[in-house]
Amino acid sequence: MEQTTNTLHVTRILPEEAAALRDFAEATFRVAWQHDNEPEPFEAYCREAFSLEKIKAELAGPGSEFYFARLGSEIVAYLKLNPGRQPHHDWDAGAAFQLERIYVSHTLQSRGLGAELLRFVENRARETGAGWVWLSVWQKSPRSIAFYQKNGYDIFGVETFWIGDDPQPDWLMRKKV
């Protein structure tokens, strides 16, 4: 799947781009969350989550789609999508589509790129027959929560993301598409 918008060129990430994905994913994750976490468990999480082997396995695994967004030849964002993944076992709202990761380079945030990427995700969800897009967002990230709410997502539950022994409650958010 490939889509070009007015400003972004969104393309599926190829297996040979695993190192570029690892580098961009780790860099954006660190900028977003490092300052809010204890150094030792954060570093341990990053070593595991962003190892090249783990990234390659995620790219090769079934049920997920990874995309880069570029301005010209520069990677400015990435997405991890999980078509058909339900938020939890008692979900009864219909076919769902998970936006597991969306990261935009911090130097380009607040310029509308995130909203363009959400439109891409919602279009991709509709292509798969999903009626809902859902995601999780850290409760300590009011800017991210406000962004999703501004784009039509509402809170419908809670799940926990772990950095080492630190439970980090996330809001589950969804939008009918």
C-alpha cells in the first residue's frame, strides 16, 4: 500500500529498511518518553524493544503493517498498524483496527502531519473492512490525548504499558470510521 498526500509520501516499510526503522523508532521514542522515565529500566526497555533482531521479527511477523512517511527523501514519521486486532476479549463493537505506534519527528510536530497520518490510518482501516480504529496513549501525555480527541477519538478503557517494573496506565481511545 502506498499513498501520497499533499505533503507526505507514505510507503510500506520493506525488510531491507529494518535498520532505518530501528534507528528512527528508537530516536523518536527516546525524545517522546525518556525524560518521564527512570534511566535504568528505560535503557533496558530500549535495548530489548529496539534491537535489530526484534525489529526484523516484527517486520516479518504476520498481522502487522509498518509504514514510513517521508517529506522528499527524509523519513519524518512511522506507523505500526494491526488490522483486525481487537482491544480486548470482550470487545463487541465490531471489526477493529489497531494503531499501535505513530511517531512523528519532534522537529516537525504541530504542523498537521499527525492528522494526515491519522487520515491514512482511517482509510487503511476502512479498506480492511474495520469499523473502528483504536489505540492506547499514556495518561501522562495530555498533549497526545488532546491531539487524538481533536481528531475524533474518545476514551473507552484503560490498559497498562510496562517499562521495567513501572506500570504506566494508558487510555484506550477509539474512533468509528
